[in-house]
Amino acid sequence: MVGTGIARELSRYDVRVVLVEKRADVAFGTTKANTALVHAGYDAEPGTWKARLNVRGNALYPKVCAELGVSYKNTGSLVVALAEEQTVHLHELRARGETNGVPGLEVIPRERVLAIEPGVSPSVAAALWAPTGGITSPWELAIAYAENAVANGVELLLSSPVIGIDMRGGRAVSVRCPGVVIYTQFVVNAAGIWADDIERMINRDDFEITPRRGEYYLFDRRVGHLVSRPLFPVPSQATKGIVVAPTVDGNLIAGPNALLVGDKGDLATTAAGLAEVIDGARKLVPGLPVRESITNFAGLRAVAVPVGDFVIGASPGVPNFVNAAGIQSPGLTAAPAIAEAVRDILADAGLVLVEKPTFNPVRERPTRFSELGRDEQSALIEKNPLWGHIICRCETVTEAEIVEALHRPVPCTTLDGVKFRTRAGAGRCQGGFCGPRVVDIIHRELDTPMEHVTKKGGGSYILSGPSKGPLLEQAACRCLADAGCNAARDDGPDDGQVCGRAGAEDVGEGVGRGDHGNLGEQDVCRIETREREEVGGHAHGRV
Amino acid sequence: MSRETSELTCIVCPVGCRLRATIEDRQLVEVQGNSCKRGAAYALDELCAPKRTVTSTVRVKGGFLPLVPVRTREPIPKDKIAQVLLDIANIKMDAPIHIHQVVAADVAGTGIDVIASRSMSRVNAPRAE
Amino acid sequence: MRTVECDIAVVGAGPAGLAAAARAKQCGAGRVILMDRDRELGGILNQCIHNGFGLQLLSEELTGPEYAEHFISEARDAGVETMLDTMVLEVTQSRQIVAVNRHEGLMRIDAKAIVLAMGARERNRGGVIIPGMRPAGVFTAGAAQRYVNMEGYMPGKRIVVLGSGDIGLIMARRLTWEGAKVEAVLEILPFPSGLTRNIVQCLNDQGIPLYLSHTVVDIHGEERVEGVTVARVDGNLRPIPGTEWDIECDTLLLSVGLIPENELTRDVGGELDPVTGGPVVTDEMETSTPGIFACGNVVHIHDLVDNVTREAWTAGEGAARLVAGQQPGDDTVRTRAGDGIRYVVPHVLHLDNLASRDVRLFMRATRPAERVQVEAVVGGEVVFSKSERVVRPAEMVMLTIPQGKVSPVEAGLNRAGLNKVSPDCADGGSQPELVVRITSRDRGTGAEGGEKA
């Protein structure tokens, strides 16, 4: 979210921008696993980056989402006091919110809460009503940011972990990924939970990122009506608490709990954590039916230690290296404002910003069959029969949408990528029915062998190989050559799969005119591509 | 010859009697636990000459689907299963295929054919039409 | 939108839909349209390439596709029209269907009667809550079955199966026969969920260990499954700390239950039975929405396809009778699951039917039991019973009440229409009820021969 937002912001200007992402798609980190809330902004300590950027980001959301065709609902939100003695905290939050510039905050009495949220616990004493609170789709926004950035000239490198940053004269001069060297004038570090690893590459150690894991339950759309807006408990020192909220797609989400974890890959849900989420959620909404849960998952928040706040600014030691790190909650809300702030910091650091007359802020929302009326649906089918072929039953997603998602400006090559763009696989059967069909469509549209289609890139292959593979290996038979491997369609494992995973996220920056450094006269930012190493055979292993 | 007693679960009907059977010279000497004659017959078969129907798939060229399901026409000796599976692994049939068409005759020397479990028309023509 | 009119529209062309459509035509219905979202008829049977189908109805042990082909021929011969590659989007209470396919776009189908035969979907990881990482390599058994049997691809090389339901057992053997290594099958209950013959032929034959009272408590692997942690469970099905052990594998197959696929039923506002997960139905297989019938896995999860066909015949007949204006009178009795019975289908019986024909009840036992009587009780009197050597929750029990066994006068029944029958009353007082229960036959008499394990 943060990186794509910054890239899109910079694409307004005559600046060459390279957006580098270690994973196979954008939004595959923290962005895809959070509560999807647009916070009002009363939580953060006044004067912090969090406070400032939350409120500013919240104000930007309606326009950004409208421009980019992203779902956003201004539902308002409630902090619910479940006992009289908690009410004092509501007033504290209101006061803090007002200091932060949050409009419209009001402590409302029990009767009003129950009137607008009949599902809330009967022990509700009062609630803080925040009319600017809302919900959005975080991956939709990140993808939209990335698509708009690319449409406006940003170069996107996926599956490209940053493995080193070269310095000269106290400045970062190039960023290295496997097979690629990016010569650049500025570097922006929006690497999420790996931001400290990236920082270490410029020999700085200003902060450490400790991942804080939060577990979630997602509930069937059938019970999405149980709440109309995000419900928060009275927050603790560390965390906003376990929330129950609707999603923009009509589901219900509950979570997160909060546990610091040692391993940046630790996305495991736990029995205890999930139980904690249900307990906490049931305090707010006693009628929450666990049996209607369709999935559960965990997300990691990047907590900057010892700072506690967002780490936004040029590195004290390396003036052309700008951090946008430690973006835990309210990071999603703040993202549009973080983009502005980083732009300004870059300008202060010497980046010349000349607006591009060709910049187009609009990215059309991809058409969704399920969002159309019958007449519009009929018209589409007339033009392209694939609109009449439903692939995902649960979310009513057609083949046309999936094909389209596979050919958009930001490459989509994975099952999860299709899910985040089209909703196929996000419904109650969680891809049980449509999974094999989507895999087949990816195989066909991207000319990828079936066993190379992955869930989320890297070694997350879905199928291990053609059936009878092991049997055929055993069979000594002259027919082996043409019999095996579904010959008509499979090309075997030598079709140049993308390599190079693991490592860290980064944003490479172009430079304005006039500051060439070591670059040639025409190039303001040069990318050199070495021959990529082929990863032999099946992309199974993890790097 | 030697006399051997074994325990096994009968699968002829859903009851699933737990049998205790003694075999000598490929004859059923004694059986306990069965509640019907079929159980005794099953015990003899299962202990002396166990058989299984093998079901699998075979690749198809030019067919509506890439695979056609197949089965042994009758149960084959259990110890031949691995060979049967290996033998059919290499087969690629051309569509159209008729249900019960022979896929592999006398598979693995069992005297029993492997046959197609369904008809399969050529590409773009499901069997229903 | 094109509008099509017909007498009966059947949604789903698996074994239930095929039999219902054919029977409806055979009973004289005019235009019967059979719809399916897949490219061909047969439904789930197309991927069930193992044998064991049709033992009761066809006296043969056919594979799924063979069973399908038999009933596809029947449907074709009976003059059933088909609409393939067609997804039903909506069903209304006034029996209008909105459906869509590539060739005709959106269509409206107006039917005098509808038979819902959409089958079931599999319970997945979200439905059983297995903590751990979320790598690729976790499949429901049915999804893996589709890959292996229809597309020709293996889900993995080293497999662990959670759940000893039939689909999991069948896939354990299937994957072994395709060259994979199945490391273990785990079952959370103390007894297997699937048929005994499958335990023997799928697990014992292949030397695959079955661990009862075990479950998966953790999944490892960031991108692809690398292993699972399993643990023994206690009497409350909770993992027992300290009993955990790891199994290395690259694939976890979930065979943890089927859920009747009732989105369309809910859309119509039909009353659902919380125990079966399917609609409340009469002995005509009609739901609480007039003119909308249901049969097969969409009503309750079956284990023998023969019973699906039987039930579908009843639905086809019921739909045809409605179209012909020949439905039975309004007087009904509600069934109820008594001791030892988990649920009974159908939920509502017509007195006219009880008087004029055999009425078939399907039910499941709550726990395994031997030497029992399955009894139908009305007004405290056993009106019919049959003995069973053994009952198991995994094996559906059928009780066919002979024509005339339940007489209205005897049972003190009075006029009560379907819609007026209220839910279960335990006191059995004012509402007419037929309770089905299981009682032990053992009264201290001599053994009937044969020890049981």
C-alpha cells in the first residue's frame, strides 16, 4: 500500500520511477491481511506522524478511491464502552481526536448505539461515534495505485527482492536485485516488515522492525448484516483491540489480536489466538456465529522499535534515502498522506518536481458482473460470451473478468492475484469449486504449464506434476517420450520461470532533470539487466 | 500343508463382520464371526486368492476431456494391481471412445481386460448430445 | 432476456437431477428442462471413477461415470431437455429462474415446478479451523479428485488426509495408485466416518495407517506445505497437549464433511433443517415453498448413490403430480428424530400418501449400535419397525413404512396443513408426530451368532 501509493504520487511528476517488489504481486505483504479500516484518527498521540497522517489520509480517501475506482464506504465507526467505567476513556479519545483535528466526534448514549447497531452487546454503556471512519479494500487500493502508477509511466519490477544498495560519497547510488542494477538518485524504503533489513544495506541502524501478528476471522456474507460499521472496544495501551467490522464486499471481519513474533515469516494462526479473537469479538457482538466463518488468517504489522511512531524521513546518515517504515496501524488510512509526505521530503532532498501534463489520475474500476444489473450483464455477454461463463459460483465471477485481470498493466500471475482482483475464490467455498478452473485459465492465458501455476508466487505451486508421473518414471517403456506429461499442453519445466525470491521490498527512485550524478546525459535513471539465472526445474524451493 | 488362521473384516455388506478364518491347502477349514454364508466365501477368496477391481484413468488424444476413466472388467488378483497400473500408465487412446471399449486386453496377463468406464466424444462434443 | 417456459425445471444434473428429470417425464410431465453448470451431464459422478455405485438398484458395482451414463441414457430416452454450461443465478418464490450461459446469455425460465438438485460442497479449512501457516498444498479431497481424475494432475507427492470420510479414503487409494505416497489418514472421532469396505480396500490394502481420535493441529510451510503436526484428541475432540507429533508431507487433503449447497434454497426463503443443513421437505420431496422440490445431497448428505436416485424419483414424481394438479391432501404428520436418531428425512408426511403407498424414510443413527430395532412411533404406539444387525452414523438407514400402516384415526390425527405444522414439540401433545427411534433388541436372549469387533 505504502510503496504503491508513493509511486503513484510521484507519477504525477516528470520523474522516472521504478517500483521494486520482492513478491510476485503487489499487496502481498501486510496490505492483504489487515482489518481494512479507514480510521477516524482519535487513537494516535497528538503531534506524531500517525496522528497527522491518519487525519489527512482519512480526508483524502473518498477522492482517492473515487479516482482509482476502489471500494470505500464512509460507514462511520464506534468505540463501544461495555461498562460504565469505560465511558471515561471515550471522552479521552474524543478529546484526543479533537486535538488531532478529527471532525464530528461525539459520545453517544446506549440507546442510540443500540438503535443503530442492534447486534451490539446489551451491556453497552455508551460509544464514541466517529463519522469519518470507514472501510475499504486494501488490496484493491494497492493494485489500483500500482496500475495508475504504471499507466502514468512508473516501471514495476515484481519478484525482485533487493539484495544490495551501493553507496558512494555518503549517498545511495544503485539498488541491486537478482539480474538487475538500478542506478538511481533517490531511494524510498517502503519495505514493510523488512524495512530495517533494507536500511542496514546503507549501513544505518536507526530502527528495528518487530512484526506484530494479528489473527482474523472472516465470516460469510450471509451474516454481514450483523454490524453496519466498525465496532471497536475501548483500546488498550498497545493496541486498538479486537474489532468487529463489515467489509466492503459484505462479509464480516473480526480481529486482530496482537502478538509480537520473532520470525518475519510467521504468519501462522494459532488455536489460542483464534480463540482470543472470537472471545473479544463476542464481547462486542454476542451473537457472532463462529460456524459461519469461511476462513481465518494472520497478518503482520511492522512496528518500529524503539520509535513506536511511523518512521518517515530522510535517513540521518544518507540524505537521498527516505524511509517510510514502521507503518503499522493507522498505516492503511495514512497511506495517501504518507505519499504526500514522502513526496515533500524528496523535494526537500533535492528531487525536482515538475507536474506532468499527461498525468491521468483516473483508473477505471474493472467491471464486475456481480455489480451490474441484468440489462448491463446481457449487453456484455452479447459482446463477449466469456461474460456468460460463471467461474466462481460463490461470488458470481465470470471468465471474462478473470481473463481481463490476467492482462492488466500490473501483471497478475497467481491464484491469489486473481482472487484479489476479481473475488474469485474469496467466497464461502474458498476456491474449492473455482480453484481448478482458475488454474486452468491462468495456464491457458499466460501459457504457463499447469504445475507452474502458484498460489502466491515463489514456491507456492498448486500441482506437483502430471498424474502418473511417478508411475511413468518407473515404467521402462519406449512410449515414455510421447506418453507422459500431457504432451499436448505441457512444455516441461524449462520455460524460463521467474527466479529470485526472498529478500526485501524496496522502491527505487528516478531523479529529476539536472542532477545526473554518474549517469550519462540522456539517462536519468538507468536499469541494467544482466542475464537472469534460470532456476532449474520446477520452482519449488524457497530461496 | 500348513494351516493358517487370519483375522479380517468382511466387506460384502455394510455390517462388516470381523472374521477369524483358518485356511489349509487353499480350503476353508474354519471360519468364525460371519453372520452369513457370503462371509465364509469372502474369507476363502480373500485369504487364498484376493481380488480387486482396479479403477484408474488413461490419457486421451483429441477427446472432450484429457482423461478417460477405466476399470478392470472384473476383479483381478490383488498382487497384480501394481503391474496393471504400470501397464496402463503409458496408454494414450484416441477419441471417440465407446463405453466399455477395451483399453488394454488381458492386462498384466490376468486374462481380464481394462475397459473404458464412459464414452468420450471428440473435442467440443459432450457425450450428452 | 429470453424467457423459456416449461413444466419442470431441474437444477443440477448429477445423479439426483438426472433421476428426478427422467422420472418426471416418465410420469407424464410435459416439458422438463435439466440444467447444469458443467459442460456435460453427470455432476459429481464424472469425477468419481471408483466403483461401488449401483449395487442396490442395478445389481452391479459400477463406477461413477458408468452409473451416470445409465441415467443419462434414461433421461435422454424419456425426452428430458438439457441446458449445459448454465449457471442458475436466482430462483424466486414464483418459480422463476434466472440463468446464464455463454451462448444464450441471460435467460429466464418460468416453471410450474422446480426441483433443486445442486448437491453439496465440501467443508474446507475455514470450516474446521486448523491453525498454522497458509501455504499452497491444502486441498479438499474433492478438489484434488477433480485435478487427478478430470485434468490429469497430481496435487502433491506426499499426502496426509484429514478425515476418514469416503472421499478422503477413496482419494488415499487413488493417489497411491497414481504414484504418490499417502503418509496417514487422521480421523477426529473414535470411529471411521466412511464405509468399512473403503477402510479395507483404500487403507488396509495400501498399508496406509489410520489414526482414530487424531486431528491436525498445525500446518507448516510458508509457500507450500512442508508438514503437519497432529495430535490425539480427548472425549471432547480437543487436542491433548503433549501428544503432538509431526508428519512430513507436501499436501494436506481435507475430507471433513459435505455441506448441502443451499444458496438458492435460502434465496427462496425455504425453511432449512439445522441438523441436515438442507431444506425441510415433505414425502413428495417438496420444500416449504410451494412448487419447489429438492432431492439428493442438497437435502441431506447421502452415502449411497442408489438412495439419491430413489429420493430423486420421489421428487420427480412429486413435481409431476403437482403439474398435473394431483397433489395429496393437506393433512400431514411431522416426523421427528427420537432416541438414537440424528435426523429423519422427509420431515412431513401426507396422510393420503401413508394410506395409499409405501412411504420411505431416510435417517442416520447418532452412534454405532448393534442388534437394534428401528421403530416408527405415532401417539406412543409402534406402528412399524424393522431390525438391523448393525447401524452406524456413516451408513444411512432406510425405513419404508408400508402402505396403510399409519392410520389417521388410530393416531388421533386431525387436520393440519403443511404450513401450519409447528416445529418439534417434545411433549408430542397437540401436534401429530411420527417419531423414529432406535431401541436395542437385546433382552437377555441367546446370542445370534458371530462376535463383533
